[in-house]
Amino acid sequence: PLYLIGGIASLIILQVVGRMTDRFGSAAVSWVGGALTVTVMYIWFINYQSSLPSLFLFVFFMGAMTTRGVPSRTLDTKVPLAHERAAFMSMQSAVQHTTLAVAAGLSSFVLIENPDKSLSGMPALGWIAVVFAILLPTFITLAEIGVRRRDRLMPDAAETKLPAQPLPARAAR
């Protein structure tokens, strides 16, 4: 039930965060996601409170990750120009997967299994995650400022936006 409840919560949060991102921009919503992520990292990994149920913390974690991801992915589609989008997304995916692999490898130097099968280093790993949770909205803010500046200076750069209303279907022949 853990993933079922977390998944349902994420689907609901996804809709709300998508609307918030459209209304307030990627940067503002990303800071909310960053704050939620820092909160869950502190509660679950740095200063673990066993009185809080894991189901609640897991759903909170999934919600925080969704709140971080939506504004980031929204901005990703605005950064490249239309003719650069496929290459940008491909390169971004490669960089993302590479950094995840490097981070997983480096985390093995921080997180250590003790002889009694308990883990040491979780608080340190939590603080590292907090630093990166704060860096993401910082970079999103800078990128959004850059995209807005580019769109002001190059009005044609933003011409590939989707229409506000769906295009009418062709009449049957």
C-alpha cells in the first residue's frame, strides 16, 4: 500500500503543482518544493523521529519530490529554442543519469553498514541532500530569469508555445 498511496497522492499533487507553476512560475513553486524536501530530509534522515509513521513520511517524501519535479520539467521545455529542444532534452537526460550514478557511488563513502546491520552516516547524507535540495531552486530561479530576459530580447524565441485553446479537429470528409 506504500507505493499505491504515495502514487495516488503524487497524481493529485501533480495537478495542483502544475496549475501553481503555470500561475506563479517555476522559480516560486520550486522554492516550495525545496522547502518541503528540506523538511522531509531533516525529519526522516537527519533527526529521525520514530514516532512518525513511515507511511506518512513516505507519502510526504513523494509529494515533496513531485513538487520539486514539476516546475523543473516545465522550465526544461522553455530553456531551449524549438529547434534545440530534442538535443537539449537528450543531453539533459544523459547528464542527469550520469550525475545520479556518480552520486550513488559517492554516497557509499558516506553511508556505511555497521556489523550489527545498522547504518552509519545517514545524518551526513541527509545534510548533503539538503544542500542539493536548496541548490535546485536556486538554479531554477536563475534559469527562469535568463529565459524571461531572452524572451524579452528575442520575442520570436517564445513563439513555439502551445496555443491556449486546443486546435479544432478537422471536419469529417
